[in-house]
Amino acid sequence: MHMVRMFALKDSLDKLSQVLYDFGFIEVERADNFIPRESGLSLLDNSGFIEKSRELKESIKETLSLLNIKQNKKDIFPPKISTAVIDEIQRDYGPIISDVQRLSTKIEENQKKIDELNVYSTILELIREKGLELRHFKGSENISVKVGIAPEESAKNLESYNSDSIFIEVEKRYLGNVFIFSLSLKDSETRLLSILKSVKFKEVFLDFESSSIKESIENVELNIWQLREESVECRQRLRDIRKQYQVKLTYALLLLEENERIYQAMNCFFSSRAGYIVTGWVPQNKIKALEAKLKEFDGLVHMEKESAESLIKKGFDFRSVPSYLGHRLFKPFEQILKFYGLPAYRNFDPTIFMALSFIVMFGMMFADLGHGLSLAVMGLCLGFLKRLKDAARVLISCGISGALFGIVFGSCFGREDVFKPLWFSPKANPQRFLLIGICFGIMMITLGIVMNIFQNLKNKKIREALFSQWGMLSVIFYWLALYLIVASLRYNALKISLGWVFVILLIPLIAIILGGIWGRRNDSDMVEVIFSPVEIVLGLVTNTISFVRVAAFGLAHAALGGCVYLVAYNLGSLPGFKESVVIEGNIGVILFEGLIVFIQALRLEFYEFFSKFFSSQGREFKPLRERN
């Protein structure tokens, strides 16, 4: 990783921003973190651009929603990066955005008026059915008349009300409402209004100027027809706008989103009268590409670079340097690694080791040709979903591994009589399978400790490399113990007494204690130093035994597949029943065992492998725009 500093002239801000965007692989940092803030230098305040961009983005999103246009998330090639983009989009599409909002508002208002007119028309029809005229509802000096609607739920207890001074009648339902006709003496009007208010009554004002109810109904129908025609014209205009500006508006939205990345980064630029200073992290293998990009300026932009190693020697915290993994083939497993954490800069990146060991362990535990191929096909199907692309690649690789180990161990859809195993059958020789699982675990544990040793040597931590819990003396003790156990039990080649074995194993453990005493920081660490060998021994024993699960779950998978056929052939002879049990049982085994095996393989990676060397969490490299 390199820290770069770019010095550009005042008039080249837009062009520099375009170059940085096209390059992409740079994480822009605040310039004052690496360059002393001298007189005349200040951080560029770009909050105004960001605010205007966000407001315009929201307007375009609302417009796309009103036009029923789905946002297109594809990349724009080539996008225009400029501080003038906001004004240009506002100028080109501002009138269209306003027009769409105006037409949509007009349609909503017309629909609201149509609903009100429909209510009014229904009330007039009810009045005509009663044989009454509008003048009967006009009221007088002594009588108050109220006509309107109320929600059906609120008015369910108000079916009818009749007293000496108040009369209320509830009529038929309409769109969740009921019609209410009421009258009262003027002295009781306040009590009537209180009753109506309790049921959320909404008054409808009648037009008493019309000569007849028939004329009023005709006028209402004419108004409804006019409003509908106006709404049809508005919708047609919206369809025309959608057809003409669908691609342009989507492009404008994505253009704003891409420019906003630069606007955010600009807040980290140093600004002066002469120009700008940009600082940021760039992966080492991308430096030449950035230098080639900057040649477009014909020497008007000067770039300085300094390696992260050089900064660390000057006292810069290595944990503040971003970690860039940058895997292509193993990118899906890189995402799984991030569930545990990101290795700090200068620490080992275990992605490749994790991917290969994970695939092998999964295949051993899921060893079945038919089940493995089924899992791979499932991954191929999920691969068509963009969001599940990484998960699909993991499924495909694990499924192929399971299928290959199925050939090795002679299993296909839970049956071991389809073809002969290429190596041996785990069910026929479980001890051999368990031994393979333990041997695989020994290699994984040893690899983890060796990675920790080299990691400490790389960071010049000699004491940790030699005497730490997972240092060189630990791996010496581990392999010495393994040799003594195998030589005495397996080959019967060890001719020394048990006491001498005990003494030999104690030598590296005592050396670990002495190394801990030499490097301890204070007296409170003494107990931890003395008991560290106990922790090392217990850790190595439990971690090694833990890898027995590789074989155990492989045997469980084979046994579960065999149980499917055992159940199928012992449940009678109904036509098609056995076949149904076999198919459904195999599907269940694939899904259930696939999940269990994935969890167990992940557990072995995280707790038995990563715990040996994964000591410092890193900071993820966040490029301005990462391009494959």
C-alpha cells in the first residue's frame, strides 16, 4: 500500500476529479492527516454541492416513482464528473420534473374531486328516491338540517336516532361510509353536532340554487366526466414523458450518485490560491496505472508517493493503513473472511488458505457424487441473481468438491453400491477416515502457527515469534509430542522410558516460560506466564481432537443417506411411495446436511485455524470506485 500526494493547479479540479474517478482504486484521506496545515491551506468545503445533489436526487427519484420507472443500477460508461453536473441536470430536466409533479398532483386532485362528486351524486339519488326536493333540506330559522357521510365503523352504533328535538337517519353503505340525514330544532343544534362529531361526520353541502334534483345530478355527472377527461389527458402526457425521458432521467440519477462520491472526497482536499492537494491510499500494484492516468495533465499535476512501510518506520500506526485483499478467484471467500474480521496491514491474508481448506473439508464431510452435483446445480441457478452471485460461487465450488470426494469414497445419492470407491469406503473403514481427519487438522494447526511465526518475524517481533502461545517453541513441542506418540503407539520404535518422554516434552514448555518472564511487562503478568504452557497444551489437544468432526460428519452424512433408503424400503409397497420417500429424503439430506457441514467447516476455520495467527483487526480499503 502507498500513500500518494497530488498537487494540481486551480483550474484542473474537474479534470482531476474525472481522472480519480476513472482510476477508482484510491481511498482519499483528509490532507491535514499527512500534510501540516500551513497558512493559506484549508480543507475544501463542498457541503453546498452535496446538499444540492441530494435534493436533486430526491426530486428525480420521486419523478421516476411517479412515472413508474425502475431505477437502473448498471454502471455508466463514461460518466461525466464535474462540479457543473448539478446545474446542467437542473437546467435540462428541472422543467420536466416540475411538469411531472404538476400533472401527478392534478390527477390526484381530480380523483379527490371525483370521489366527492360521487358522494354528492349518491346523496342526490337518495333524496330523489324519497320523493323529496333540495328545498326540503335547506332548513329554516327554527330547524337545522345536516347531510353527509361518516365511516361505517364509527357509525355502526348509530343506526337511527329519534327524539322530540333531533332526528337522525342512516342510509346505505358506500366505499366504507354510510350516509346520514339529520335535522334538529335550533335549540338542539349543539347536541346534534356533538352526536355527529362522535361518529366522525363529514358534512356535504347541497346546492340549493338548482331548479331540480335531476338538473343537479346532470351537472354533477358532467363535472365528473370533465375531470376524468382531464385526468386522461394528464396520464397521456405522463406516458409521453416516460417514453421520451426514461433513459435520460435514469442516467441523470446515476450521474448524480457517481458525482456525489467525488463531492464527498473533495471535502478531504487541501485548497489554496494556487490549487489543490489530494492525499490518499493506493494499492502498490495500481501505482503505475495512476501514474499513466496523470500523464493526461502534461506535467500540470505533480504526484509524490511513499510506501506504507516507510510511514510505519516514521511512527505511523500500521493498523491505520487500510488492508486491500484484492482477490478475484477467491472473492466469495474473502466475504466469508470478513465475518471474522479483516487482517491488519502487514499481517497474513489467509483468504487463499481458508478457501482451499474450506472446500476440502466441506467435500470430505459432504462426500457424495449426486448430492455434490445437486448443490453445484443449485449454485448455478442462484448465480443468475446478482445479489447472490458470491454465495452461488461458494455453493458451486463446495458442490464440486463434494462430488469429487463422492467419487473417491464411492457414494452417490446415499448409496455405496452404484460404483466402486476410487480410494476406500468411510463406512467400511471408519478408523481410517477418522485418522485422515486428525491428520488434516494437524496440518491446519501447524500452518496456522507457522503463519503466526512468520507474521511476527515480518513485524520484527522476535520474542513473540519464539516464545508466544503460538510461536516457534509451540510448534516444536507439538511435533515432538506427535512424533513420540506415533513412534511409540504406531510403530513401536521408541525405546526410551516414560520419564524421559516427559522430560523431553518439558524442555520447550520451560523455554516458553523463561521467554515469557524475559518479556513480561509487569509483575501482574507472572501468573499468566507460568500457566501459559498449560493453555498451550490444552489448546493443541482440543484443537487437534476438534478436527475429528471432519470424519464424524462425513460418516453421519453417509449414514443419513443410507437411512433414507432403509425407511423407503420398509414402509410398504404403495405405488410410487418408495420413490417419493427416496426423492424427498435426498432433498432433505442435501439441504440439512449442507447447512450443518457449512457451519462446521466455518467453525474449524474460525476457531482452530484463525485463532493461531489472527491477532490484529485491520481497516478495510474503501476505494473511490473499485472496478474489476
